[in-house]
Amino acid sequence: MEAAALMDSSVYRADALMAQQSVTTPRPVVTPVPRLNRFVRQLQFRHQLTEWGTPSGSIAQVLPALVAQAMGEECLWVSDKEQNKIYPNSWSGLGFNLNSLYFLNESKPLQSIRTVLCENTFPFVIIDIRQRLNSADLHFLHTAVKQKKITIFLLRPFYLSNKNGNPFSKQRINSSYSISRKSFQLSVVKGRAAQKINLSFQEVLCG
Amino acid sequence: MAELLSLFNYQQTPEEFLPYLIVQSERPQTLQSLSSDIMQITESIYVIDLILVEKYWSRVASKNNRSFTQMIEQVVRQEVPDATLSLLCEHPFQGLVFFNHLKMHESRGFFSTSSLFAQKIYKNMGWHPWMLAARQAHDCFEAAHCLKKERKNFHGKLGQLQRFVERLDMQEFSGLQQAHFFEISRRFKGFIGSLWRWTFPEQQTTPEELTLFLTFDHYQRLQGFPWVPFFQDEPASQQTLLEHSVSDWGSLRESLFLDLEKLSRKPELAPPYKIVQMQWTLTLYDMSQVTETLFFKYPLSFEEEREREFETLLKQLQFCFEGFRQRMRERDAEIAMINTPLIVGWLLEVTKGFVLSEKEGVLDFEEQVSRLKNIEIQELDNKMKSSIQTFKVFDHFVSGLDYQEKGLSAKDSGASVPLVLDQPRPFYLSPEEEELSPTDIKSFQFLDRTSSDWWRRQDALDSYRDCYICELTNKSFVFAYRNYKGQWFQYGL
């Protein structure tokens, strides 16, 4: 009885997913910041690996988080700051629906990331880790993106530069914050977009 | 007024989880439909531990739009029809006292010690049910040969306690509530002291997640109450003795797969049985044995696992093996054994599981895709070392608490209310506030001033926190606050 029910439910699941896929059309990324929207319009995030250089901690991650929020997909945020506690109010304050945001916080999450990507449970995965990724890891992420149509944001704790390129990511963007100028700066290292944009603190966080 | 406001808000927090269920039943085999952890107190009174299966029942409860307590009540009514009286409680002994009281008054039905009604009754309960529970607990531990030293001269000391309360003309045992257990223990010996401690158990919180390698300290929850497991059948097991020793996961995996295949064909593990815990006892080259325990965050059906080629089980066994190998490498670091650990055999045992009735096990076809998604995420969670977390943020003021972790299957209380973020907040909070030296701070930007819980503090100024984003001299950015004395503390990343 139970096995039959499970079989039927898996058919139902497959049908539902197929139906979902057939009606899904790429929606433009619309954040509450108009100038940011214009900047990201030329970038393609869906089903791509995008690398973000975020050397200024949480404050610099606000911009990729706003873009992620605007994508409106069920998302898993993976981090390796196990000794720190996740503060969900930050994400909620950026407009994330916490019902579709999941967190995984462990000291060495690489193996878990592999399991997550193999299972293909989340269409969107944000990886915020300080751990060094070698080319095999990056290749794995690239393959997951291509084969399973997953969107991945890889947040790195340093400035990205062309000196050390990453052939596996479609786009490489630096996001930083300057206290003296009270402004965010986005600069594209790889990808089709204007090279640089400055957004004021007020513009990003207070509309 | 502020205190009153916060008190009302606390009323809105989710229901308290009571981990033990006391049931009177003549058919103990039916109790397995609730949990695998059962303890027999008297011939027909059983205590059921719900800690390991909490997540599962919460998930089923959520699916059926019920609370955890309502769900357990429904299962007891359906699966244990001869149980006329059942009680959810914080501690087995506390529950036993209450249970005896209810029985004496010929009460019937399902009770919970967390209800306001039960708390009022408990405060006004006479000594008779307590004395009876003490004797029942003594007889139970005597049969199990537990606490021998503490129980010495129990009946004499219990009589002494009875005379003592009669002399004081104390009708209710709550009259002695203020007496600390070690004072009772000093006067009436250790066992009665322990019974006293269990009568008013301290509030214990269950860890949010039972991770793969973390054995939840039941002792802590039970506060020294010896748990005597009630086994009805021998646990299903599969033993393997290898001809050659192995030390890598690749070789182990093949043999383990065959073992799991054999285990899955055992009739006692056939549906509706679901496993919660397994033990893997490895025999090493020096014939020493190491036991690894596997916990499943959500109960697992062996039949479903076989269909999926034991993906979850093998993943968890692999985590166990990697942890074990790391420990062995550290142990044998001095003798530089390249291939440690050399394994020559093992025993796989299903140590905990429970029988699931068809009604709860079958998926509802009318479910939304999101529900199926939830199940998918739970299946994924079973394959992970750490747990996937979800949170909800309160849209009302709760003193000292502005968000809460929720279960993967917890039902939404409604549409999420996005906050208007006027100031950035850190994504991660430091475990403890760290004091920063002003010389470490290169530049800073003021964000806002907070002053929560000022009414609790002796010095109201102490509640002021001026929050800043700081750039440190090492070029990292942190969130810090400055108190009214000018000291800096880092609170987030």
C-alpha cells in the first residue's frame, strides 16, 4: 500500500516538476534599487555560476543578497562560519521570504555541497565560504550548473582579479563598501556589463 | 507595563515539547507505533521516550494540521485502544506521580503536565500518589538492579519521610517544593533525594538537531533517572567477517551494500517498521571493537532505501567511517601506520525503530508541490552531516527573542512580513561579544542606537548600544557597538 502510494507520489512529483519547468520563463531580476537593476540587466545569473568578491564581510554581501532575493527562487545559503550564529533578521530585512530560504552552516561544507548539488533539491545555492576551492571543486560546481540547471552564487572573502582567473564561472563581480565614501562599489571582472558602478548607502538600504 | 507586554508575547511562543508519555496498557507491542524507547514501570504502566522521534511526529502533525500533542493523542487513541489514561510529561517520575493521582480519581483521557489545569492540580496534590510512585520506581529499579547503593533502606526512610510530613501536617507535597533535593537527600538518603529532584524537574531543552555523531545526553534530560529499556524482540542485525582486512571506504562500501541488502530482507524490518538508530560495531586487526552510532533525523524505511540503493544509509555510514578513520589516524600518529584503520569485520544492528501505522505513513495525494518539496528537503537532510536550518522572524515584539529556528516541516503561520531595512544588520552573530581595542579600528560608520530591556537593568544607561560598521586595521569589516563608557564590542560579521 505504502510503496504504491510512494510510486504514485513520485509520478505526481515528476508531473508537477515538468509542469513547473514548462511554464517557467526567465524573469528579469528586479531589486528595489533601480540603478542596480540597470547594472545587472546585462548579466545572466540563472543557471550560471557567478563568483562574487566580497572582501568587506556582510555589508559587501548585501548587493549579491539583493540580487539573490530578486531572483525569487527557493534558495540554500551555505556558509562555513559554524562558530557564528546565523542572524535571519538580516535576510528578512532585505526582503527574503524566510519560508523559501534554507541555511546550512558547518565548518567544512564542501562534501555537503556536493550532496546538495547531486540531489538537485534546491534550484539556487549560495556558497559563502572562506575555504579555498581548487579547480576540481570549481569544475564540480560548473558541471552541476550545466547538467542540473542550478544557479550558484559563490561568495569569496577577497577581491577577485584577472590575474587569477576562474574559467568555470560565467561572471566574476567585486562588491565592496567604503566607509569613508559611504558607498557600495560593484565592478565586473568577467562578464558583459558596465565595468563599474557606485551606489550610495542611502540608495541601497533606504530606497 | 513593559513586563506585562512581554509576558503576553511569551504566550504566543510555540507549545512546549514534553518528551515522555506515560501509558497504561496490557499490550506493550502496540506502544511501538509511537517510539522504540519504552520503559516498563509496573506490569501495565509504561513510559515512552519521544525525543528521538519528535521530528517525525512533528512532521506528521504538520501534515495533518495538528499540534505535536494533538497528534500523539490521536495516535494513542488509534494504535493503543486499551489505553484509557495517558499523560505527556517533562520527566518520567513527575509523570508517574501525576498518573497515580489521575488513576486514584478514576480519570480517563489524555493529559499533559504543561497545561494550566495540570499545573494547578500538581500544586495541590496529596502525598499518597507521590509515595506510591516512589514505591513503583523503587520496585522497577530493584528488578533492573539499578541504584543499589542509593536504594539501601528505602522503605525505612520512606516511612520516616511519611512520619515527618504527618508531624508537620503537610497535606500537599508541593509544601516542600522549596526544599532543595540535596537537603532531602541528606536527611532521607540519596534515592529519596533523587525522587524529590525528579518531582520538580529542572527545565531542559532538547538540542535543535541530533547531528550524526552527537548522542543526545538523555542522562541530562532524565537528571539521573535510570532508563531501563523494555525489549520485546532481539534487534535485527547482520554480521560480516572479512577474509582480508580493509581500510578504505571503496572496499567497505561493497560489503556494506550486501549487508544492507540482507538486512532489508529481514521480516522484522519490513514496512511499516522505520528505523531511527543503528549501531555499527567494527572489529579491528587487533580484535579490538569500536562502536559507531548512526542517528536518522527522520525515520527511514528499509524498503524505500533498498529502492534507492541504500543511498542515505551508505552516506551516513561513510560519515561514520570518516570520523572513525580520523580518530584512528590521530591515535596511531606516532607509529605511522599508513593504512589505519585495518578492519576485519563488523556487526550492523538496528537498535531503534518504530512501527508506523499505515494512516500516518501514506502520503496525502492532495498535497501541494511545496509539501513534496519539504519531504525532498527532509530526505536530503538525512544525508547531511549537519542539519539544514530554517527560521522565522516574529512580526511582534518578544523580549530578548526576535527570531526563532523552526523545523523543516513547520507550517507557515501566514505570509511572511518583510521588514523594512533602514540599517544593515550582520548576517552572522559572534558567539560572544568580543571587546575591540580602539586602536584596532581604522574607520567606522554610525548605524543606530538601541536600548532594549532597559527596565531590567539597574543602570538604565547600560542598555544603550551605539551600533557601527567598523573597518579594522587588518582590513576586515565587522559590526560593533559602543557602550556609554566608550568601550567597543564586536557582535557580528
